Amino acid sequence: MDGQQVKLWESRCIEEFPPACSAACPVHLDVRGLAELLRKGDLRAAHAHACRFIPFPGIVGHLCDHPCQSACRRSESGDAIRIHELERTIATAGFNAPPFRRGRAMEKKRVAVLGAGLSGMTAAADLIVKGHEVVVFEANAQLLGRLRQNPNLPASILEADLARFENTGIEFRYEQTANAATLADEFDAVYVGTGPAGQSDIDIDPLTYTTRHPKIFAGGSRRYGSHYSLITSLSDGRYAALSIERMLQGASLIANRDSQGSQASRLYVNVAVHAPLPAVAPADPAQGYSPAEAQAEAARCFPCHCLECVQVCPYLEHYGGYPKRYIREIYNNETIVMGARKSNRMINSCTLCGLCAEVCPEQLGMGEVCLSARQGMVAKNHMPVSHHDFALRDLAFSRSKAFALARHQPGHNESALLFFPGCQLSASSPDHVARFYQHLCAKVDGGVGLMLGCCGAPAHWAARDDLFGETRADFRAEWERLGKPPVITACSSCYRMFTDHQPDVPTESVWTLLERIGLPDAGGVPSRLTIHDPCTTRHESAIHASVRRIAHQRGATIVELEGAERTTCCGFGGLAQLANREVADKIVDRRIGQNESDHLTYCAMCRDNFARRGKRAVHILDLLYPDGDAAARADPGFSARQENRGRLKRGLLRDLWGEDVTEPADDIELAMSAEVQADLEKKLILLDDIRQTVRHAETSGEKLIDQKTGHFVAQHRPVAMTYWVEYSLEGGRHVVHRAYSHRMQLEIAP
Amino acid sequence: MSERPSTPAPPELTCDRCQLPLVLGKVKASYLGNSFEVELSCCPGCGFIYVPEELALGKMAQVEQALEDK
Ligand code: SF4
Ligand code: SF4
Ligand code: SF4
Ligand SMILES: [Zn+2]
């Protein structure tokens, strides 16, 4: 992966931006976190949380001018959260704010603070926590003098906040006025927070709080005059202390200060999904919220998050994070030098379906990220073999003589069109493919060639660019030999692969073509079907429209979900189903749970996955060739998929091209219960693997026997995998009781 | 896989070819260029090594994955 590109991707996910409330708070109090604690009824934790951000929780809880509240996104659906009232409840709940602890500085410096107002005291607190020596000069006899005159602030609250400063080591010099320039000679830095009464002619930099004197910083109410904001004034002390700390350490004063102070947030929030709610009214407005009222009010906080993609994608939900975090993990996974690459499976569990980019306010697509990560893994030889091995062997099968075929229509020596049904439709409904091909031949003048093979999608999804290239080369050689006819695809993944990766090959979906040439003769059967567009057609509106019209002609009433562009994957895309069955099942289960009616789709893999998870589903070809209860058809499973492909080819050669092809004889006849068969399917063990293993045992005699049950235990390692089969012989058939496999190779130790 | 001893085979399993009961023996297990020794049930006659399903799908699968992620 390209580091620059990774940074760009990361920057596009805005989930980590603060919510509007805390962005607007000049000291960025984590209001969302506070509301979460309050909603749980944990006032004590909420108080402790507030104390981490605010040196004077009591004072702020009573007097804050709360810019957070005007920014609160809740106001777009009901009233803004009464953040100020919540803070007041926290402030009056009777908890003691923890005292400040003097930190340990590497190099202890001396800082003078002029003026013991809110900004000066905040600066003093922040600097003592950093471990410096702090001396506060106050002209009056008391700290926080002006606040003491405020009738809305009980004296006990002010004293409780000041208690945080006891025994911190800050030296307070009362009734002492001092000159900043003189102090600057004696101290390493000076903060001037003397309030509106002080010199108002100081030039203060609004970002760094520096003045013309390199050691003197200033801020607080002197800057605001009639626009005084208590929390902004307090925040001046905080940001000036930050500058002082940086100056003392010789660090840049201006770097990384973008998020300083009150500002708007870039966090996207889908407000529309939240029903409006009015603010909770306190029973006694003078007393403010009771703890229970505060809890109810806090529960109105959304809380603000983007997570648009996470909400629609069970894969993104599964790993408990969101793209920004995932992208970081994925990049670390690639660059890690020592230790396990923990994100390998996560990277291979994305279906590459593109839905996330569709819903993301920044159009960030995790599929692109995961595919690029897979390319990196393959390039560095770090791709776990087991994740894609099965799919790639299946691909090899489809490219082999057992399935691959490219011919002109019988009786023709050129092709006006070339039909490419794809390996999965052929695997799922070989009879439909054969009938449909004949329909095309009957309707299209000039001959319709046929090509059986694989478009290479599995290789592309596995980031095996080498294999993908070979598969495309296979195709091209045959396509050129047949005179480069326009290609008609039945599978939407094939359509995607051709249009995206071989743009010079004119490609059309069979469904748009079908509308022009007319449907096969057959009456329509009234039905009510929920349409599922395969994710690989996401933006192919012409295909969407054709399929709907065809279904309509066949008597179907179509129910829409979120619309074609928001369609999901069935779990097979990106080979997710093979790398992570659990996640793929979550994806398909969510889809089929969206409503009760039967699903209609036009990808064989989608249909079979729905069926596998217990959903009644039909392929559009089932509407063209109605035959019994097609929606009840079971998922054929991986073994039958390969056998069906072989049978399709042999049948076509026999029936259309009149060749003398015989079906291979089965030397090993297998039998097994439905449970064993389902178990094999889950373990990705093909009947052919079983047959080979049994054959090996029977011919070599290498097997164990269980004396109690009479079962044989056989093992065989054709290439990179050892298969184990427990079977018994019953009436000439081999009854399979169980099978399993492993990749590790074993030999007797020397 | 380093845990020893590994699950011994059920006593009723015997080698069909040699007609011998299996015994625990040292076995070299290797994957992706890494190898280590384990104890598994083997036929003392022909050296047929038995891997029970629990081992294949449990510990062995874990080690395979760990090596793939290394
Ligand atoms: S939709 Fe997802 S990727 Fe996009 S900004 Fe939101 S959380 Fe990030
Ligand atoms: S809804 Fe909650 S998180 Fe969002 S702005 Fe309002 S208080 Fe903050
Ligand atoms: S499965 Fe689809 S929606 Fe989920 S992250 Fe991958 S591409 Fe995005
Ligand atoms: Zn033996």
C-alpha cells in the first residue's frame, strides 16, 4: 500500500472528529461522553469526567455561557440538549473535585502568573500539573475576587473548586501588584491574566497568546470587554499555559493548534433518523435537574457519530471499529516487522461490495482499501494460503478442459454475439443455461457463440493479479479466435470484470439484450417478490430497469428495499464467504431478514446464498422457465457446483454439437447423511476430494480400521492438503461418516 | 502443538495393513517452512500417522493460522 494514499483514505473518514457540542466548547469538554455516563445514571463518573477537562467544575457548572448548547445537533430534531443544566446537576451533586497533583518536569522552570482570576488560575493549574514552579501574584486579598460578587454562584461552590489548589505547591502572593516586564527578568515565563482592569494595550496573538515580549503571555477577560465569555476566558489560561510549556521546551508554538478553541465540527450526523424529542423540563426550575431528570435529558443525546457505513455493513460492525481505525490497523498490518499480522482475516472479510462508499458522506470505500491491502499481502508473500485456496482451485477447475469451451453456434462459422454465462450460473442452473442459450440462438441472427469459463473475478478479489491476467488472456485468445464478437454476460460479476478490466471488449448484460429480442414463450405466474440487485450492478441502472420490466412481464409484483444503488452483497463478493464464513453469514442474514417475501435476484451466487441461509429465493431465469416451486430450490453446494459445470459442457457438446461424449463412470460410489454433507460443505471438502481419498486407501491399503465399528479411516494428500475420511462399506457403497482436513505436513521424526 | 502428550488414538484403531495397534511416536510436523516435533499415534509397522479430527480442527488449525499470519 502506498503510505500517501493510506493517509488520504484515513483523512476521509470523519468519524473521529468531535461532536458539535465539544467542538464548540472552548476547552472541548467531552459532552458526548458526559451524556453517556449520565444516561447510565453514573453521576459520580460524570463528575470525575468533567473534572478532567475543567479546573473549576462548580463555577463552570453554574456560570458557563455554554456555547456547546447552541451547537448541539439535537436542536435539529427537537430541542438542543440542556448541556448547561446537566453540568449544573453534576456540579451540585456533592462530589469533591480531585485536587491537582504537581507533576514532575524534566527541567523545572519558574512561571509567574499575574492575576488570580479564572484564566490565571487555569494557567497556574495546568503548569503545576506539568511540574513547574508557579507563583501567583494577586492584587487583592482573595483568589477569584470578581466571581465572589456574582449572586448566582454560591460561595461554597467557589471554595470547593479552590480546594483543588490546596497543597499543590503553587505560591500565592496576595495584595501584590507586579510589573510583567520586571517579573520576566526573574521568571522563565509570565502569564498576564489581570482582567479588564489591567493594561488593555497589550498586543495578544489569538493563537499563541504571545505578546511582544518573548517571555510574556497574556489572555483572559482583558481580551473580551463586553463580549466576555467565562469559558472562553478560562480557555485562554489553558492555551496560554500550553504555549508557555512549549516555549519552555523549545517546541513550536504554532504547530498542531488547528483544533484549539470553539469551532464547528466536521462530524457527519444523520439527524433525520432520530425522531424529534423536546427537552426534559425540571420539576423545580430553580433547583435544576434532579439526578433522574438529568438522566432522562442525557438520554436524548443521540449521541453524535457518523458510522453510516458501519450501520449498513455487518462486516464493518463485526470488528467493533470504523474505517479510520481499520485503515490504520490495515496499514500497520502491512508494515509490521515482527509479530503476527492480526488483520489478515479482517482484510479478507470485506465483500468489496461498495455499499460503504455509497452511504459515506466522504465517499470512502473500504473495498478499495481492502483490495489494495490484499495486493500488498500478495506482493510481499504474506497472503494466508488458506483464505483463498479453495476459490482459486475452483477457478482452476473452471479454466480447465472440464468446463472451458468456446465455439460458434452449431452450423455457423462466425458469431454476431458471444454468450458468456459465467461459472456460477452454470454451476447453479446448468439446465437454464442450456435452454437460454438455445433461446438466444433462435432469436439472434448471425450466430451466437458460446464461451464457458470464468471471468477471473475470484483471482481479482484474491488480489492474484497474475492469475487474473492469465484468465483474461485465456478469454482474449478465444474471443479473438471467434472474431471478437460483442460479449453477452448473464452474471453481474462477469459483467463487472469485463467492463472494468477489458474495456475494449464490447459487453452487454443479457437482461438488457433480452428486452430487445423478446422473452422465451411461457406464461407469467403472478408473484410478489423482493428484488435484490447484485452488488456488482450497483450503478448499472439500465440493467436494474430491464430486470424489473422482465419480472413484471412474467407476472411479478416487485417490492423494493432501499433501492438498487444501496444494495448489499450476498456474502460471496470479495471471497468473503471463503475467508470468513461467520461475517458472510451475518451479511446474508441481515439481507434476507429485511422482509418476508421471496427474493428475486439475477446472480446465481446471491440466490444460492439466500437459499443456503433458509430464504426462499428465485433467479430471474426461474421466472423465464417456470417449473414447480423454484424458490424452494436448495443451494447446490460446492461439490454439485463443479459437477454441474462439467455436466453442462458435456450435455451441450452432445446435444448441440452432436459429439459423442460419455459421462464419466463413478468408480467410488459415495453415500452420506444430510448432516455429514452439510458438514463437508462448511469445511470446503468436495465429494471429489473424498472419492480420491477413499480410492487411495482402497488401492494402497493404507488405512486404519476401528475394531469396534468396523469403520475405515483413510488419509490422502493430493497437493497441499491432507484429507481424512472415515467410511464404511455397505452394499458396495462407501458410506462417509466424517471427513476433515489439515494443511500441516507430517512425517515420522528421524 | 507443543503441548504433550497429544491425544492418543482410541485403542480400537489399528492399522488395517499391518494389523498392529497404534502407538505414540515422535512426528515432525511442518508448514510454510516451519517444523517442530509432536507426539502422535502411529503404526509401528508402516508409520501411518493418525490425526484425530479434534486435533486437526483445533490445535493444528490454530498453529497453521498463526504461521500464515507470521
Ligand atoms: S461513513 Fe464510515 S467511512 Fe465514511 S466518514 Fe462515516 S464512519 Fe467514516
Ligand atoms: S446530540 Fe449529544 S453529542 Fe450531539 S451535539 Fe448534542 S450533546 Fe453533543
Ligand atoms: S463489505 Fe461492502 S460495505 Fe462492507 S466494507 Fe466491504 S465494501 Fe464496504
Ligand atoms: Zn501399518
